[in-house]
Amino acid sequence: MASPRTLTQMTVETIIDHTPMVRELRLRNQSSEPFRFKAGQFVMLHVPDAETGKPALRAYSIASEEQKTDGFNLILKYVDNGKASSFVWGLGGNETLSFTGPFGKVFFQEPPIEQIIFLNTGTGLAQHLSYLLSKKDQFPNLKYKMLFGLRHETDIYFEKELTELQKTLPNFEFEYVLSRAWSSGRTGKTGYVQNFIKDFDFKNIPTTFYLCGNGGMIKATKEILIDQHGFDKTRIWAEAFD
Ligand SMILES: Cc1cc2nc3c(=O)[nH]c(=O)nc-3n(C[C@H](O)[C@H](O)[C@H](O)COP(=O)(O)OP(=O)(O)OC[C@H]3O[C@@H](n4cnc5c(N)ncnc54)[C@H](O)[C@@H]3O)c2cc1C
């Protein structure tokens, strides 16, 4: 198996624009050697930088299942004037991208306990999606619950795919939480994902929390769980993107 420091070249096989601000890249390994990772890990994209002549490195959580070793999927959010964002939104398909990795130690805890709660914001879905896709066949009967935080209703993405996942994981529930008002007549939760922690029964049901995305959300969630509810901090696993 290649070391995480080895440069891996991947071909951009498919580009899916879920919204104008969220782009999925499906990448295929150019080497026949398997690219192995554990769900929860991330890779470093080497972004060509003509100014410095050295690549700029940016971390992206792998959004696909760990059983797939011939490539992986990434889900990226566009950041204004961002180096990686400008580069990725300039891609048209078939380009070669260079990565190092996998890195990271935020793994799905096994053996799992009864209830798994995912709180994510933006593209924080990526890490949680990898857990779900990787573990669904092994642990189909866990109570999987997800709150997916976004700003506007037009930012909603991956709804069809998560609904599809419910066919194989009947105990998987997910709900969007918008920080701005719902606008099209559809209703749902408004606020921040952490405002709805109280709605989960994590006191009576053995629970592991996974948090991913905005660092402010992660900090606030930990404060609520640990400081206000005395929740066991060893059962909270978090990856901040900023
Ligand atoms: C472990 C880890 C995993 C990550 N996984 C993902 C992932 O799966 N998907 C994903 O989209 N991102 C992920 N990120 C964030 C990613 O690494 C980049 O920081 C992000 O894509 C911005 O890079 P950029 O080069 O486009 O912007 P930069 O050139 O780095 O930044 C441009 C400007 O935007 C600001 N900025 C940077 N990031 C953000 C942000 N998220 N929101 C608002 N403003 C920002 C900067 O402060 C700067 O002013 C991850 C980060 C970490 C640490």
C-alpha cells in the first residue's frame, strides 16, 4: 500500500454540480494499486499555484465508501477567491489531480452503540456520508440520525441521494436545518443544528455523536453536550473544516 506521503494521481471522471456552490468530484486512480483509506479520513489536494511555483495544499474529506479502492469522491463548497475553489470550479473533466493522503483519525467507532447522531454543516456531509456508505451493510440496524445545516433553501443538496439511502437503512432519519427562513412554502427546522440537540434522546439511548463542518458549530455543540448535559466527551467525534 502506498504511503500517505506518496503522490497519488487521480483522473476527474465525473463532475456533479449539486448547487452552484457545491461540486462533487468523482475521481479514478490512475494507478492500478488500490487506494485504501478508512471512512472519516481526508486527502490533501495539491492545487497548482503559478505565483509560488509550489502547490497549495487543501484538505478534503473522502465522501465515498472505504470498500471502493479504485478512486474516491469529494464534495466541495465554493469559497469566494479561494485558491482551491477557483481551481476546482475551473475543471471540466478528464484532468489529472494530485493528492497525498489519506490522513486523519476521526473514525467510526466500533463496535458501535445503538444510536449514531450526525450533525453537519455545509459540505461536512462528506465525512458522514462516507461512514454511512461504508458501514450500512455491516450495521444496518443502528438508529442513524442526521441534522444537516445549510443557510438557504436553495443550498439544499443531496436530498434525493439520502432518501435513496433510507431504502437500505430504514432507521436512517435526516432533516435539514436552515439558518435563514424557508422560502418556498416548504417548512422545516430553522436555526443552527445545535439548537435541536435537545430533541434527541441521548440520555436513555447509548449514543455517539459525530460533528463535521463549521468550527463554531462544533464548539457550540460540545459546550451544550458536555457542559450543559454532562455528556461523555469520549463519545463525541468531530472534524472542523476551518
Ligand atoms: C480536515 C479537513 C477536511 C476538509 N474537508 C472539506 C470537504 O470535504 N469539503 C470542503 O468543501 N471543504 C473541506 N475542508 C476545507 C478545505 O480544506 C478548504 O479550506 C476550503 O475548500 C477553502 O479552500 P480554498 O483554497 O478554496 O480557499 P482559501 O484560498 O484557503 O481561502 C480563501 C478565503 O476564504 C476563507 N475561507 C476558507 N475556507 C472557508 C470556508 N470553509 N468558508 C468560508 N470562508 C472560508 C479564507 O479565510 C480566505 O479568506 C476541509 C478542511 C479540513 C481541515
